[in-house]
Amino acid sequence: MFLLLPLALFTYFAYVNMSDTLKEQTKLSASKTFDETVNQLGQLIESTTNTLNLMSLSIPVNDIMSKTRYSSISDQYSDYLTLSKYAGSLQQNLPFSRIRLYLSDHFEGTFDYTYTFQESALENEAWYIGMKKHPRNHTYWFNSEDGSHTGLSVARMIWNMNDLSKQVGIVRIDLAETAIWAAMGDQKSSELAYSYFLNTDGEAMIFSGQSQLSQEELMKMLQTSGVYEEWINYSHEGHDMLVRAARIEGTNWHYVSAIPVQSILDPIIKLRNRMGVLLLMVTVVGYMLALYASNLSTNRIYRLMRQMRKTKHGELGTLQDHYEQDEIGELIVNYNYMVNQIRSLGEEKFESGKALKQAELRALQAQINPHFLYNSLDAIAIMSVMKQAPEITRMAKALTTFYKLSLNKGRDLVTLRDEIEHIKSYIVIQNIRFDDRIQLETAIQADAELALIPKLTLQPLVENAIVHGLFEKESKGGVISIQASLVQDLITISVVDNGVGFPVNPLVKGQGVGMMNVHERIQLTYGEAYGLSIRSGMPHGAAIDIAIPYVKAEEED
């Protein structure tokens, strides 16, 4: 099995290396053909353009086509012979399918529909409409196909040389498709490459075989960096290609050659597949041999498995093995050690369970004690009423409310309404101690009263405001205001006092223990986006804002 990985790696790297080599060889071979084709196409375009110039700029031709009428049929026929002989001589010396001259209607009677045609009959022709949209001296190329011609055509308007504002006709030259493919080295029959011949006006294109690239895709590809300098890798619809482009000198024509990588790599892909099959066969044979060898020593493993199943059902037994020096022997030794550890942990768990029961009993007793306390306070309040001791009654009732709300039936979250009642009881107790020097004001939005907040959120803040704010003043008293509002899903609670303010930031570690605890409890409950913040810009006193996400409590019956 250890030989399979090196063999697989060798096959992979050999395939990659051969692929790169074959691509480079293909590029070298294709480059020579590519350059020859570009040269041939350049000559073809140049000769076609020169012929077009000869026809459109010939003075005799222009003089004839500029005539508006004839005095006799013989004169008209003589001019027709001149035009047809001139066009015919050019056509014989060049690989054109046809040269056509489109004349005004007053030449009627001399249209032979071989060299001369009626221009007014072109009004609905697509190529004629397209040419009219371009500048007056524009050389207009287009794909053409009719009963007698398939290939490329080029046309230009002819203007009166004595009055350039008057158009006197049109010259059109049809290039036979066979002439184009002859210039392209007969690449139409190539199975390895696709050739494209197009102009950047986007109005004419010839391609070989079954085209894989649209004209829009070719125009996009021509903008790819490096495509005019060398063969580049190009991907289209999941197919990788080697592509190269060239501009035809002095024109807006481009020649593009695209070679599918798949056609290059077919031979070595087949070789790779054969190697893959061979590797698979070697893997299967190697696996069978390994399975046979492993079966020679599985009896001891089965013994260990059976004992482990028994352990799963609670039978913590150990195994005896006489071959402790090999791998299986080491497994058995470790298994025996694990079983002994499980036995030891079971005994420890039994002892810790007893301790847990005792702790739960103590916790229950601790819970009973506060209930006993505020029940006793209720009894004191009743007795103080009977004895006509109003201050004791007031204190006892405040303490009873304070402890009942503190317990909150063991829940960690209370409503904002209960928390405010808790603070009111606390202020009552403090005012009994300090001669009513503390005034509490509340402004709670109605929708916010049933918001759930962590228990004992406000009491540490109010206590801090009393001890470090109000009692630090000379008057030893003042006003504490608690406001709460609900905006969308956020509850904002503010505790404001008119004391001396904060000498240091109480939300810094080590400065304000009570307030810091409240801040950390809120963040642990809801996340770091929430908690306490010190309001800045207070001229007197201090203000703390609490941000808590809004969760509404269910209303009790």
C-alpha cells in the first residue's frame, strides 16, 4: 500500500508535465500557421480595399456615373460597355466573386444585373440601410449570403468628384468564402482549432466549423490583456482554450484563433485514465492482501471487543494477555487501566453524591430562613399597629416588602414595576434612619413597567447615589430620580441624583464594586452591547444610564 502513493504522485506530476509540454509544442506549431494566416488575410483585405478605391476613385467611371441623362441610347450603351469591361477586368485579376455597381434610375435599360444594378432597389436591404448610417467615405463590411454568393462583402458610396455633395452610385465587392479560407490556410477543416475573422464594427464575421464563441464574446476577449502578444488561457462556459488575436495592419479587422485544450490533451488524458485503472487494480489487490494479513491477528481484538461490550453493560472485568509487547497487547493493558480507573471514579462519584444531597438540604434550609424572617416581620408590623407605634409599623412593612421582592420566588428576573417597589421600600427604610432626607421621584413609561430586568439592578445604584452622592453634600440629603422609557426593543433606565457627582469613573475595575457587579451581570445576561454608562456633561450630581433589551413579562391573573 505504501507504493501506491508514490505511484499516484508520479502519475499526477507526469500528467501535468506532459500537459504543459504538449501545450507549449502546440503553441509553437500554431504560431507559425497563425502568422502566415495573418499575413495572407492582410494581403486579401489590402487588395480588396485597393480594388474598391480603383472603382470609386476612377475618373472615367466617376464621369459616367455622374451623368444625369443621355441624348441617345447608343451613348448610354457605350458607357455601359466601359463600366462592365472595367469591372470585369478587375474581377478577373483578383479572387473576387463579383464586383457590382449600383447606378441611378436614369441608367435604366443598361442594368445587366451582372455588373450594373439599380440602386433604388436596395432600399429594404439590411446592408444598404447599415451603410447609410456611417460616414460618407466609410468602407462598410458585412456578411452576405444570397443565391449566388456566401461570404464577406464590402461597399462604399461613390460621390460626384465635381460636386462632392451628390452621391452618384455604390460600388460593392463580394469576397468568395473559398478565397477567405484559402487565405486562412484552409483552417475550416481543422479539428483542433477554431478561426474567426471579424471587424470591430461588429457587422461582419467569418468563422470556421461550428463556432463556440459569439461575436459579443469575441469582442470581450479582444480586450483581454496579452491576447495580441501571445497565446493565453481563456475559459468560456467551462471550456478552456488557448487563444491569440492579431490586428490586420491599417484596418479594423482582427483574426482570432482558438484551440480547445481538450483537443490538445486527449492523448495524454487517455493515458492518464489507463494509469488510473491500473492504480485502482493495484489498490484492490493490495487491499485484499492487507485484509488477509490482518485476519491472522484479529482473534485477540475480538476478545477485547467482547469484553468492551460487557463493560458497556456494567460488567467491569479485565483481560489477561500473554503478548503485552505488541500493539494489541498495549491496547489490552490500557483497557485494563481504564476499567480500574472507572471503578475508582465510580466510588468517588458515590461519595460526592452523598455530599451533594447534604448540600441540597442545607440550601433548602437557607431558603426557609428568609421566609421565616419576613413572616416574623409581618407579625411585628401587626403588633406595632396594636401598640400604636407607627414608625415601627412603617419599618416592618418596608422590610417585609423589601425581602419579599428580594426573594422573588427564587427567580433571577423581575419586572421593572417590582424593582421600583423594591427601591421604594429601600428608600422608606433609609428615610427612617436618616430623618426623611432622601426624596425619590419616578417617571416610568407605562409600556416599560412589565419589562423584565435582572433582580437587584437598581438597589446598588441607588445605594451608591445615597452614600457617595447625597450624603457627601453639606445638607446630607437630596433627590434621586428614576426614569424609564421604551424605544423599539430597548429599555433605557436612568438613575439621577443631585449629589456631588463621581470623583472617579465607578465602571473602572477596582473603583465601584457594586456598580461594576451590576454592569457585568447585565453583560453576562444580554451581551456586551448592553450595560451601564455614565452620562457626561452633568453640571451637578451624577446620572447613570442602563440599557437592557426589552422582554415583556406575562401578566399574572
